[in-house]
Amino acid sequence: MKRLGVKLLFVSLCLVLAVMLALPACAPTPEEGKPLKIGLLLPYTGFASPWTAPHSEAAVRLKLDEVGWEVAGRAIELITEDEASDAVVAVEKAKKLVEHDQVGVLIGALWGASSIAVASYASQAGVCYSTYIQESMGCLRNTPNYTVMPYGTLAGGNVPAGYYAYDVLGYRTATTVYQDFIAGEEFIGGFEAGFKERGGTIVQRQAVPPGTIDFAPYLTNLKEADCLAYWLAGTMNIFLGQYYDFGVKIPIIPVAGWCLEMEPLKEMGDKALGIVTSGHANEWVTDLPLNAPFVEAMYDRGYLPINYAYSIYVATATFLEAVEATGGDTSPEKLHAAWLKVKMDAPMGPISFDEQGCGIGNLYVYEWSKKDGEYYWKPIKEYERISMKCPAIDG
């Protein structure tokens, strides 16, 4: 029996295909001297973290302010659309941006199914597309491929947590709990791959149906192991709270800990101190020269430097660098080729791309810590200039 997540993705992509075939594709033609339009797809509504959209848009506008809204002699226009956390809607809005607004690039779409669908449409329409957060490697499996993934894959960002659990914490066995759809499989799969690569053993895997909020059956069914790794979309804090309520003694590792909500995590008090996770740079990484100015600028504008803000800022910055290299030409072959050659410093540290379009950069292990009465994610281990995809999961 197919998993619920696979069924939902199949239905979504079938509907997307129908939308894509309903109207002919119409690729934008760059014209010298005309404005360069950026199409931004964000989840202003829907289930996929709509609260992230304002902070993400603010990060894009910050980068465009820094370049004076001009690149390679072309004025920049930003056009935003609500992808509504829905794959069909995301493609409809992408078609509008490309075929009506004549944008030179698409950036965005948060939910995995939406991003895969937009990447497929962009390939057909002949326009470059950048994801702005970790996404499934499926976004890069189109022919032709005009997609880049500056922040890497769902699995790639979590491999270091598996390394750290084995190498530093000395764990040799792990039990895992994850949401039963593609993102859950890939997020937890990155941790598992890193852990097994070092020599660790996964003694148990528990798949949780989406929408579950009572985790008692999974917590009481845990097998003995050195650590417990988990990822659950939208319920990370609920699971962690129940973990403490049940008095589970197995050390816990929340995979992609940036998915935890900070305020509920702080409310748990000192009992959460010491848990570790992995991910990209955050505001507490102090040795990156461009990080502090980015964090300060976001706060000055009244927005948070959340993970989504970092990632979409980097997507925008690398796009602008590529456009400079083409002299303002956004034809997909030239722009994509230039994008893959980008090597630059960003708030997250150095960023470059592999031949598929997946990001290469710095990843970190963090520990939930407390200083001067304030809780925060303290960076404790840096993995420099590594691939942000996971060969065991992403191929």
C-alpha cells in the first residue's frame, strides 16, 4: 500500500500536469534596456508556514535595496504572488508570472510538491527557477534543467547531525520518528545516511501519519537505542514536549531543528538544554563577515532573520551575480550556465554550485544553550564547503 504522502504528491502532480497542458508555454525574451522582472512565489496563505512569507519577502527587498534595484544596466521590478501552499495554485501563479508578466526568473514555492511542480513547469516554459529553502532533489530532475537549489536538499542539510552523533557524541545506535511523506523520509534520511556512513545502526524507524498530535504510541514503542532522531512538520514542539512529559531517557536529536518554534522551545526551560541539531548559518554564527550586517539589517526593518530569510536572500544574491555575468541576458541556457559558475560570499558563508545546480557551502551543528538568561542555538561544529545534498538519498 502506497504511503499517504506519495498518494498526495501523485494527485497533486497529476493536477499540475493538467494545468500545465491547458495553455501553451511562453518563455520570456530578454530585451536590452527593459526592466528585469523577478517573479516571487511565497506562501502568504495556506498551511505551509504562511508566517514566513513577510520575512522572506523582506529579505529579497533587502538584497534589491543593496544593489539599488538595478543589475547589468537593467532596472529591477519585483512581482509577488501567493502560491497558497498548493501545487496547482503554484503552477497557475508561475504561468501568470512567466506568460503575462514576462519575468526573467522564478524564485520561491515552499511546500515540496509545489516546488517540484514549479521546477517542472519552468523546465517546460524555458525560464530559470531557484528554490529558496531546502527541497527534494526531484526539483533538479527535469530535462532541460533550469533549476538551482542554493540551500541544497532536504536530506543534505541533516547529514552533519548524523556525523556528529557518531563522531562526537559516541552514539552507535539510533531510533527515528518521522512524518510519513516525502519530506519526512528525506529529512530523517539525511541524518540516517550520515550516521550509517560513519558506522552507526538504525535499530527502528517509526513513520507517523501527517496530522498526528498524540505521540504516545510512538514514544511508548521506542526500542532501546543510544539516541532518538525525529522530524515532524508543524508538530516538532508538540513531540518534544510529550517526550519530556513521558520521561523518555534516550537522548533526543531534532532533525532540522530550525523547524522548532523558538518561543515554545524557550518555554520548556532548562530541560531542553543540550539537545543538538544541524543546519545552515544562523544569527549566532559570529565568524562570517556578512552575517552580522544581514541580521542587523533584518531586525532594523522589523523582520526576523529566520532560516527562510537567509535562504531566499542567498537565492536572490546568486541570481543577481549570474545576471551580471550574462550582461543582463536571462535566456535560460545562458543564465543557468552562469548561475552554476557563481562563487560568492553570503551571510550563510561561501556559496557555490555543483554541476546539477545544488549548493555547496557551510553547514553547522548547533546545541540548544543559555547565556545571560537567554536561550539560543549555539554553533558548536562547522562543516566547511561541503555538498548540501546527500548521495545516499539524492543520488
